[in-house]
Amino acid sequence: MSTAHRLDRPPGSGALLDGVRQWLAESGAEPTPAHVAQALREQGRVLGDAEVLGAAEQLRSELVGSGPLEQLLADPSVTDVLVSAPDRVWVDRGGGLELTAVAFPDAAAVRRLAQRLAAVAGRRLDDARPWADARLPDGTRLHAVLPPVAVGCTCLSLRVVRPRAFTLDELMAAGTVPPGGDKVLRELLRARLSFLISGGTGSGKTTLLSALLGLVGPGERIVLAEDSAELRPDHPHVVRLETRPANQEGAGLVTLEDLVRQALRMRPDRLVVGEVRGPEVVHLLAALNTGHEGGCGTVHANAAADVPARLEALGTAAGLDRAALHSQLAAALSVVLHLVRDPAGRRRIAEVHVLERDPSGLVRTVPALRWQADAFVYERGWERLRELLRSERSESWV
């Protein structure tokens, strides 16, 4: 393709920008408006200020931003951005997935963006290591998979972390918590009951946990242990710990189990595990049985009733036998809040369960509250939950 033919295209054309990219790369200059204007002059093209600024912004987005996805990630209503093909970019604004009009030029552009974002997060993403799971500097959670593992095109998933946590009132307005349900949740925190929030991926577990931690008294010290730092509680005294993968030499690995052990030495008033998914369950249950009241976290489960089995599987894999796990669980955990996404994509607390031991000694959950649009509905475990909320630490409960 001749230079003259390339420069006759509109200012925003890919060919013109390719020439600017090449000049910037060869000169080592930043994509500032002045440098873009100089690069255009070097190609024999003089453009107006608006055209230069537009080209500079597009290049900046591609080189140091998130490219075509930048406008989506800047939308405060967007929680997830998913790319499955150059012309298949989806977003979730809280009402289920929506296909957007955003498109990449080709599959190679998706791959380049994924690799650059991974590099920004300090992760390797190439043919030898075709996937990456990381947190970007602004807190956005990145997951990327390259072909041929991802068939056809690089798959890119971005989970947006809000700069501040939702308040309980906002969750009620969104329908996550039914009218009047906030009273139960506030008393749950005031009574210092240990609890887990269960649910599937994208059901709002982290969002709800952040909101609840904001209700903790300002004089209490919260220590968070997370695989990826996503919790953003609105609280004046939060210590945040995050895992770290091993480097290319296999050294430097920091696991969630390591973080829980360290957190116990940091005088936590509330020990929080962002997601219980491995051997850290043993240390968490031990901590909750040794004076660390009010601890909490999240766990993946299909229903609240499945949480004991889920924890049993994790504990068994960590070397804790079944009987010991259930004994620890019975004494450590009081309540399970289970979240679901309805067919319309709305997140809500489907049920609240309390724990009890059956005659065999195994722990099971008992429904106490069930979601309904106008209020929680009482189930057979409500009396037990009310007794727990009436503890001496929760004098305001009536």
C-alpha cells in the first residue's frame, strides 16, 4: 500500500494510526497531542486540532488504556465486560448480559489488548502460559485465555470493582435486600455472629459483604485476606492482605492459607476471608473457635443447604477428617446468607439459614428467612436466628 493512498484515508482510519504508531515506536515518544501532530507531519499530513486530539486519544487508549473497552469500563453501571470474539463484547449492568456495539478490528487486536493488560498487572500471557488471572492497578479483575485454549479468539473477562461499596440502603433499593431486611443484617453484625455469604459466580457475594462490613463499629479492626483484593468496605480501620503467585522461578508464592495465619497475628476484631476455596478453611474455623467472633467470608455453593458439604470437601482436602470438620463448623459458624441471580439477572438474598447438628453429629443448615419482594418470610429456623440476634451484644434487638 502506498503512502499517498494511506494518508488519503479519514484521520481516524487504521492505516493512518498505524503510521503514527510506527513513528512513536521508533522515536520512543509518548502519545501526546504534540507528538501525534509531529508524527502526522512526518507523514506529510497536517490535521486540525480536533482531529489531532481525536487521534491522540485513540492511541492513548490503545497504548496505555483499555482500548475499545475503555468507554464500557468507565460506565459506573457496568460490573462486568466480557469479550468472546472481536465483534462480541458483552456487559452486565446488573440486569443480565447485554451485547454492545463495541468491536475490535480483528482477533489479533483482542490478543494484543489482553497481553498488554496482563503485563500491566505483572502477569505473563503468551503461548507458553496461555491464561492469566490478575488485578489491574485500578482494582479491575482481569482474566484472559489465549488460543488455542480459547477456541477462535482470545477470551477476556473484566470484573469492575467500584471505588466505594454499596450501602445497605442502595442494596435495598436495588432489590437485593427486601424491605425491612436491613434490620436483620444490622443485628447480625451487632451480635458479632460469624457468617458466610454463599452463591454462584456473579451473584453479588463480594458486593453484599463489602456493604455489611461497612456496618461494623468504627472502633473495630477489620483484617481482610483475599485472593484478589476486591472488597471495598466503607470503614476507617481496614487492613488488606492479598495473595501473590510464584514468579517464573517458582519462588515467592503467598497463598490464602498463609494470609489467614498472618491475619490472626494482627489483632483482628473481624477476620474476613474474601473467598473460602481451599485449605485456609481449616485455619478460619480454628480462628472462629478461639475467640475471633464476628468473622465472615464468602463461598461458592448452589444453595445454603450445600454449604456444610462444600466446607467438608475443602476441609477433607486439607487433611481435616469429617467428624473434626463438623465439630469445628458447629462451634464456629452461625449463619449462611445465600445469594442468587434471578432470570432477569437481578441479584437478591434468596434465603438466610442457621446451622444445627443432627443426631449423627453432622452440621446441617435450617432455613430461617426466605426472600419475598415485600419482606423476608419466616421459616422454621427463625426462632433460632432470633435467639442468636438477642444475644447480650445486641441489646437493641426487639
